[in-house]
Amino acid sequence: METHDFTALAATLRDRRRKLAEKVDFPVLLWSGRSIPRNFPHNTFPFRASSHFLYFAGLPLEKAAIRLEGGKMELFINDPPPGNTLWHGETPDRDRLAEQIGADAAYPRSELLNRAPGSATIGLQDATTCLMQAQMLNRPVAPSDAPMGIDLELVRAIAALRLAHDAGALAELRQAAQVSVAAHQAGMQATPQAKREAEVRAAIEGVFIAHNMQPAYGSIVTVHGEVLHNQAYHHPLQAGDLLLADAGAETPNGWASDITRTWPVSGRFSPTQRDIYEVVLAAHDACIAQMQPGVEYQEIHLLAAQIIAEGLVNLGILRGKPEDLVEMDAHALFFPHGIGHLLGLDVHDMEDLGDLAGYAEGRERSPRFGLGYLRLNRPLQAGMLVTIEPGFYQVPAILNNPEFRDKYQTVVNWERLAQFADVRGIRIEDDVLVTDTGTEVLTAALPTAYQEIEALVSQALG
Amino acid sequence: METHDFTALAATLRDRRRKLAEKVDFPVLLWSGRSIPRNFPHNTFPFRASSHFLYFAGLPLEKAAIRLEGGKMELFINDPPPGNTLWHGETPDRDRLAEQIGADAAYPRSELLNRAPGSATIGLQDATTCLMQAQMLNRPVAPSDAPMGIDLELVRAIAALRLAHDAGALAELRQAAQVSVAAHQAGMQATPQAKREAEVRAAIEGVFIAHNMQPAYGSIVTVHGEVLHNQAYHHPLQAGDLLLADAGAETPNGWASDITRTWPVSGRFSPTQRDIYEVVLAAHDACIAQMQPGVEYQEIHLLAAQIIAEGLVNLGILRGKPEDLVEMDAHALFFPHGIGHLLGLDVHDMEDLGDLAGYAEGRERSPRFGLGYLRLNRPLQAGMLVTIEPGFYQVPAILNNPEFRDKYQTVVNWERLAQFADVRGIRIEDDVLVTDTGTEVLTAALPTAYQEIEALVSQALG
């Protein structure tokens, strides 16, 4: 374990449960989960505690639960078994852990049977744990994206809290951002010597590991940015390629970062690559400039669409008025995803709750091609951390789709588009905190200007 | 996906199922499993297919199953859903996958309902998949370490096959070994500049990632080697420390390596560290020299115990005749684990089967302190790959245990032992293939001699 300032942690956690107590008048029981076997019981994936547990318990304690009521916290965890020290060394016992997180009482797990009934909970992703939750509560537990009764009330209360980050959360999120910035810099600097995508990924994730962090999600490091969720890393790097890297670190206590940069393998953007890069960057900058409390996130998304449409009109790729093009979703031919999402303990924060956190009550996903992938549809508020990640992609499955070809036949200048064949995918993504007066970009230390990107990649060339 | 020689793969797989057909006369159905959510459904751990599936299907196909009967293979997998290409690019369809692995027929998963009943299977670790197996087979499926009926017959048949590696397996295992050797070299060379364990881990795992491989198990990279399963990486590296690194790569198709080396942070072993290192290395070398088909693995373990006891007597740490010391488990005070284990698709190969693979029929774990942790108790046979990993540790939980202090009061020279305080943990581990005439060490390219280790660590010092 890292050395922690446990006094500060305990104070943060006390404040969170006090706020929860203002919102719900029933007891709440949150489970951390267990290590999941990879190919046999003793070979597990790295333990990842449930994010809701982490929010209130602070530390990734395995096979633990907490009960929150009226601002008090009880911890349920077993002491390490005999023989534990042989294999795992000295680990803190229950009472020590309770002290670290400022719990008001601590019990062995067996005590859950007595203390659980009547509590609200949120079902874990792991079916084994979720079954155990139901057994302890002596009632069914619905999946976390379809809670009922007090569980739904709990979800709404927790979502409201987790939407706005407190100082304790921001300290963790800044650490994750800082390490992710350094990782992208290392990736850029490793590129000239790298022969395959995997080598750049190694440079990026190596920085995470060196800081005792792990990837918050499966890194995308690819010369085929047009494959949006590309998680293959075997392609060779060739002069003229753009490399798109979407990778972020997660702190040991579970807080995430999420950054994308796109850089030229050779150290220099071609004129066509630069033209499109500038369009995407203009959208990125305009969105961030427009953000402040009260602004609708969907408006930010539509602003990105507008700027991208304008840029593509200026480059002769789209024809018509940008407003009209956005209205008919023509921007989505090249920017088919949302402008971003919540960021916190999950990289898509609280996505285990479906749209219950991301969408304001009463709002639903749009059926529109250009809006349906939007993961966040709420007014911005101070303390909210979101990604801003406009992009431009030439996705064969979209551009060769006969329906789209037909619908957008006249608004796309297909001959002109063909001149941009060396731009398969570009995305620029930063982590943007909404403040009382505007924004603070937590990942601002990583340049976005193409000249600075070129300089970072070329440094290693000497 | 990597470029594969699919013709060779298909031939290997055909041979494996032909051999299986010689052992069982019932149909066999093996599931691959699914990606496991980390903190929400779209954020998963890297997919790890079931090892038994991988053995017969060759590729890590998600949500797939194969049915084996009379040497024929049927593949059950769904074609990618519509929209898949937008997010994941072009991926091979069912017929193409069937061709790659040489399946005789291919069906959508729904066809399993018709083709499953009457088949033997092995339950997966993932409860969700295991439940689905039971539903498809329309009968209970026991945990994989306690199979019954034809499932037990199947386990015995597969264990017999997987115990001796064929050429296809060895090609993968050699790749894993080669990358793991390079990774340890990188770890040694990164040590002089590293301030914390995590930075050495980054150098090691960075090599795995750069080769499109992943850790076969949670790496141990620690200056506290006396904590046997230490998976913390935050300790500072200080002059005089020994760093113990136990880390191995897994190929994309799931085959593992497992290497441990121990090196001085400063680049030079102290005289006491060197003395103990030489004892451990003598045990390592003696074990490998003794291995050949027909030799009992437990004898190799006891040989290591004997050499370690001898070495400690020579150093004045133990008193008495080495045979007597081993008889009373005095070696286990310092070498409390087994000499090694099977290695293959799992790092502890087939440990999902409990001891059904590792222990010959009719054999059980010994209650003896010095034998009970032995994971393999069979005669060696050609094609078997095992680790040989003797070690010396000063584990406080053992050496301060009043029962042990009492029992071994006179055979340990505690004052002499205190002079070796700078040796907290040393282990030397290689991957050893049993051949017709003796052994081949797959990881032999990584030096074991202390002078060579010192040279590798010191290289970076210039």
C-alpha cells in the first residue's frame, strides 16, 4: 500500500457520508467485491473494488462491506487468515483498517447477516458477489442499471454526490492526470524508435506501472484510429501514419484519467493531416471555452459538431451551411461519437448505473445518428469532471454504407475527401473540470498544438 | 490479431483432438468464457479464454464453444453483430474462424441447445458462464476441481494430454520464455536508475507489452522477497537490498513463462548475499541435472532440500547431518515452498483441476511442513515442462514462530543466522522441459551465475 494521509482520507469520507445522510433516511450497504480468477482461483485479475464502495470507504479492501446510516460507517471485513503473513507479509487487521478510513465500528463479515436486512444497496457487476448481496439482504437485488425502490433512491443520491467532485477526489484525479500526461509524452518520445504499435503502448503503460498505477481502461494505441475501439497493437508504424493513443492511468484508490492525442509517426504532420487536425483542435478548444455551470453538455456536443462541420466546409469536404449539415447529422459521418462523458472513479463515471447518472431525470437517448451516442446529457455544474474529445474518422463501415452514401450524396464532396486519405482517425481528448467561473483542464500540461506535438515526437530523433 | 500460420495451427489442433478421441468415447463440449467487467460492463479485464478451450481451439475466441467427438470439431460462435465494424473494424466471421482452426463445422451459439446434451465438460471459473454450461447441458456442472462421471473421465484424459507438450505448444512456450528473458534483462538494466520497485516492474512488463504479451500472473518485484506473494511495488530501492523479480509473459494464445531472478540493487552482492545465492544456485543446478523421464518430481524437491540443508550447514547456519535436517523439515524454515510446478497454458498448469493434474492418481498432499506445498507429485515424463525454483527466505512469521523456535532451537545457529540479515529472500527459477534424454532449460538465455547477474545490472551504470 502507498503511504496515505489517513487523517485527510477519513475526513473526506466522513463528509461524503454526512452528505449521503442528508439525502437518504435508510441504511446503505455497499460491497467491495472480490478478486476475479483469470484461469484458476489463485491467478486472479488485479483486484478492482466497486466504485461506489471506493467512494465511501476510500481504500480497495477486498471482500469487505460498509454500512452507512445517519453519517456513521460500519466496516465488515475478516481479519487476515492464519498463515497470511507467510505469503502476504504483515497486513493491517480489521481495527487498523477501520481506523484508517474513520469507520465508527468494525465487525467480521459474518455480522452482515444481522446488520444487512433493510438496507439499500447497488448490485455489483460480479454475479457471485451480487448473489451474496441478495442472500445477506434476504431479497432480490436488481442489476445496477435497473434498481428499484430504496435502491433506486440510493442510486439517485449517490449519483448526485459523485457528479460533483470534492477536494479529496480532485487530489486523486489530478494525480491520475499528471501520470497520464507523462505517459503520453513517453509514448510520443518512444515513437520514432518503435516498429509496432505495441512498443508505443509499452512506453505509455510503462509510465503508469512505474507510478504504481494501472490503465483505467484498455488502452487504444493504433495507426488505425478509424476503428474506434481498436485494441489490437500489432500494426507496424509506417512513415505517413498518424498514431492515435487513448490511454489513462488509474490511481491505486481507483480514480481515473482519460487522454487522447494523435501524432505523426514520422514527427511531421502532412498538410492534409494538419488541416484536419486543426479542425478537430478548433472544436476541442471551442467546447472548453464554452463550458461553465448551467451550460447543457449536449450544447457543447452540438458546438463541436458545428465547428467540425464548418471546418470541413472550409476544406471543401462538406458542402452547405454548417447549421444545416449538423441538423441533418452530416458531421456524424466523420464524428460519430459523443463529445465526451463523466470521469471519476470510473472512466465512464457511474456507467454501471446505465444512464441514471449521465442523463438528467426524464431525459432519454436521442434516436438521432448524431446524438444517440452521447453519454452525458445534463447541465454542467461546478465540480463536474468531463472529457472533451472531438474527432474525425474515415470509418469504412460508415462512408461505404449505401444508405449514408445516398442520404449524404450531395453534401459530401467525395473527390475532395479522397485527397485526405492519409487521415484515418484523429482525436484530441482532455479532462475538463467545471469550476464556478468556467473550467480547469486537468490534463493541460500535455500540449495540443500540432507544432508542440511534432516537437515532442521529434525530440527522440535528436 | 497476430499473423498466424493457421495451417500449422489447424494441424496441431487436429492432432490434439485425435489423441483425445483415443481416450474418451463421449462428446466433449468446451466453453471459452467471456470478458469480465471491471467496474462497468464496457470496461472489462483483458479477455482470458479458458485454458482447456485454448488447448483444443487454439485461439482466444470470446463467447465461443467447441464440441469434440471422434476427432471432429464443431465451433459455436455468433457472427459479429451489426455495427461491430464501426467500433471494432473488420473481424473474421464464423466461417473464417472455423477455417483458421480447422473446425469441421460451425454454428451460431443457439445451436448449442441441440448439440450440447450428453457431452462432458469442465466448469469455468466464471460463475455466469458455468451456469450457462449447466443450462445448455441440462444438468449440474461441478466445480472444475471436483468433477464427476464423464466430466471426471474428461479431466483425466485432458490432463494426460496437457502434461506432455507437443511441438505446437513448445513453439508458443519458447516465445513466452524468450520474451520473459528479455524482460528480466531489461529489469536488471533499469535497476540502477530506479528509485522504487514499481519502476523495475515497469521495465519488465514494458517488454511484455512491447511484444504484445501480458503478464501470465501478477508479477512479484520486491526488495522484500521474504514475503512470498508480495504484490506491492512501492518500496524504495536502497543500496544493499536484493531485488527479487518473479515475472513471466503469456503469449496472445495463452501460453505462459515463469522466471525468477534475484539481483543486488547496487550491482554487487555482499559476501553474505553471495554465500546464500550460491547455495540456492547449487540446488537449482543439481535439480536440473537430476531430471529425466521416470524420476519422481518429489525426489527433485527433496534433492533441493538436501542441497540447501548442506549449504546452510557449510555456512554454519544449520547444525547436523543434512539428511537428518531434511527428515525433520529444518530446510523448510528457509525454503517453505515446493520446488516448482507444471507450466503450460496456466502458470500453475491445470491448477483449475485442483491436484487432479499435478498429483498422480492415488497420491495426496503430504501433511509434512516441508512437503505439503508441493504442487506436482508425479514421475517426470518427456514433454513435461516444470519450473525449478529453489529459494532461501527469512520469513519473520516462520522464524519468530515459538513452535518452530522450540522445535529447531538446537539445529539453527541463531547467532550465525543473524549475520545474514541482509538476505531477506532469494529465489532462482527457470522453466525446464523434460526431454527423452534429460532436460532443456527454455529460459537458459538468462544467466544465473552471480557474476553475470552483476554484470547485467551494472551495464547501465556504464
